[in-house]
Amino acid sequence: MGKLRTWLNGYIEVLVSGNGPERFLSLLHLKEIHIWDMEPVQEGYRFRMESRRFRDLDAIRKKTGSTVEIQNKFGLPFWLFRYRKRYGLVVGAIMAGVLVYVCSLFIWDINVEGTYFYTDEQIQRRIEEAYVSLGQRKSQIDCNQLEEQLRQDFPEISWVSCEIIGTQLNVDIKETLEGTELVTVDTPVQDIAAAKDGIIVEMITRSGTPVVQVGQTVTKGSVLISGVVNIYDDYDEILETDYVAADGDVIAETTYQYEDTFELQYYEKEYTNRSQKAITIEVGAWVQEWHMPWKTFTNFDVVEENHKLRLGQTYYLPISFTVNERREYNPVLVTYTEEEANKRAAERLQRYIDNLSEKEVEIMENNVTIECGNGVCKATGSIVVWERIGYGRELLIPTEPQAPIAE
Amino acid sequence: MQVTSDVTEGVIILRVHGSKEAWLENFQSLQEYTAESIRVTGKSSGVWILGRNMRIEYYGAVEMKIIGEIQRIEYV
């Protein structure tokens, strides 16, 4: 930033010669004139300084009897002065400045982070289709409203934050699991119901009436914590019934059936080192692709690299280019050995378990067995886990029959 | 509370990083400057830096930075 400011203000290269240029330098120090890139030359010293302090050298020059000579001028003021008669260049520079400013008033990129259950593209597509299109003015975007709409569209989102930085709309998301949503004063009356079959192992009720207890087997859809709260009198008769938003944590032991099969023979890609590239340029809605006539590849992969042009970190421009590369390969039939097949099946199972663990599911038992034979490798069995199974289900309050109006 | 000598006596503060960079504060004047020798005086003492291909990268009101191959430093 310091360098940019110096360039904007303009700076000069000065040669000091004559009697005692060292004294000249000492006086510069005394007058607090900042100089840099100082080097000794035959005649004296050469250094750089801000052009606005040049007049201050006059008194020092007279005092020391030195000679001061400007050898070079740098920076914006001198550049503008040098090209003052080249109207086209000046107009072009001004137009470029205006264009950069105008572009900075719009959104040119949407960045979504923090997704797990949903994909970034899914949320990005929804935002672009329904709320914020690329090229929309930043001033028209209401981040609070967008956050609210996203929460409504994607029920798994528990927290969302939208922020505009430069020309980029950043959407940061945290997702929740069933039964972990927060209950606030605005939450309508609800029961906590079971999302799947299981045996209750832990239960904490924060509001509402617990209907089940630890050790009890529940089925999908059954009520775990009721939003109906009855108040009884001394004779165990219902005195009053309140309806609340039931809230609590219900953890149950559930079972996942795991089945994964793959063939022992598979095709491996043997790349031929033959490839061809195409370049696509996008400017706003205008798209143009350039490539030589496509070579005839029987089997090929397409690798696409998209680059969005930007100034700095967050100033995205409505220009992007994409490099498409087609890489030819020959499919070669390969067979897994028993050891390789077992390893692959174990890796796939581990990935499945890791995915479960990321959902705050605690793995209690793993009863999966791997068998390979007859050209197929098969992993089957069950995985017993502890997980939250409660979710909020709207509670319909029964309407009481109205008493007939006495005439 | 102990006040350091750069405040009470105005001695030169010299900071050297390896043998390629040196910073000087509290100096008063530059006595000599060549690619092989830089001599600086302060209020009560001076510093003489000897080396090769030395250059003053910046020279401001508060400090100066010397770069190059520093071989010897003497207090004068």
C-alpha cells in the first residue's frame, strides 16, 4: 500500500554532488525527509524521494553548497503529464477507471461454503434462480432476507450468513441433523417424533411431556416427547392443558443395513498421452469457444478448468475463461486379486462409516463381513449406532366445541 | 523503573539480522558512505560498518536500513 501511495503521489530520483554531500544527507535526516534506494556514485550520492518534498531541498542546497539534479521522475502525476496530449490514452484510462467502478457495483460471483448434506452447486443454483442473479446490483440485495429464504428453502440449514465482499456474495452455511434444531419463542407448538426405528438409550426433555423412556423400542413416526402438557389437580383430574413446542435430545440405538457389491474385473484407463485443448471465453452472457477440429478419440476424459478473472482477492469481473482438455485413453481389463478386493471393500466400508461419524453418529458395533468369489466381492452386514432420532413435528391443537349461546 | 540508554544518552541503536541486513536508529549524521564503508555518528558515539556491496535501502527521520555483505562493525 505504501508503494502504491508513493507511486500515486509521484517520486523522483535525485543526484547530489558538490561539497560535502554527506552533510547534505545529514540535514535531510534533520529535516525528516525520507529517502530510499541511496547509492554512492562518482559525483556524490543518488537517491529517491517524494516529489512533494523537493522544494525543501532548496534550503539545504544553499546551506551546503551542493548541487541537486533531478535525474528521473516516476509515478502517476508525471505519467499523466507526459501523456497529457494523447487524448485517446487519457480517455481510455478514464473509461477503464469508470468501468472498474461500475463493475464493482454488481455481484459477479457467488461462493457457498460449509455444506455437507446439500451441495454448493445446489444452493448456488437456487440463489441464482430465485434470489440473486449474477450481474445484479449489490444495493438491491438484502442479505437478511436472503438468509431467511435459504433457511426456508433448505430445512437442513441451521445457520446461514450472507456477506458481500467486493463483487462476491459469500454464503456460509451450517447444517443440522434431524432433532437438533433450536427451539425458540417463535417455534410453533410441536411434538418430538422418531425419525426412524430404534431403542432409546438417552433422553433429555427440555420442554413438553416425555412419552417414552430409556430402554423402550420405538418405531418411526411415534411421539417421543409430546407438546401437550396436562396440569392435574389433587384428584389426578386434568385441570388445564397447555400446548408447547416440545424440545429435548433423544438418542436411540439404530441399525444400518450395509450392502456393497463390486465386480472383481474392472477397466483401468491407460492414457495414450494424446490430448486436445479448447478454450472458452465468457463475458457476461456472451460465450465463445475456440478449438481446432476435434481429433477422433474413442475413449477420452474431459478435464475442465475454469478461471474467473479478478482484481485482488474479492473483486471478481464478469469475465472468465475455461480450458477443456480431452485426454485419450485405452480401457484395459484388470482383475483384482483377493487381497486387493478385500482392501477395496474395507476402504469403501470405512468411507461409509466415516460419513456416518461426520453426522454425529456414534458407531457401537460393526457386523459387516466381506466375501469375494465368483467374480464378485460382496460386503454385507449391519452397523449398530447411537444417534439422535427426534425431530419437531407440528402439533395440531384440537378445537374445543363452542358452547351454544343461550337465548 | 530503568530508562534505557538510547533515551537518556541518545546512543545509537544497531540491529543486525545475519550479515545481510542492519538497521540503525538514533543516529545524527552520515559521515561516510561507500559500497565498502558506512560511518554514522550519534550523540555520544559512532558506528563504522565495513563490508562489500553495501547500500542504504532507506534513510529516514527515525531509522536507516543497510543491505549488502556486512563483514565488520566497529564502535568509534
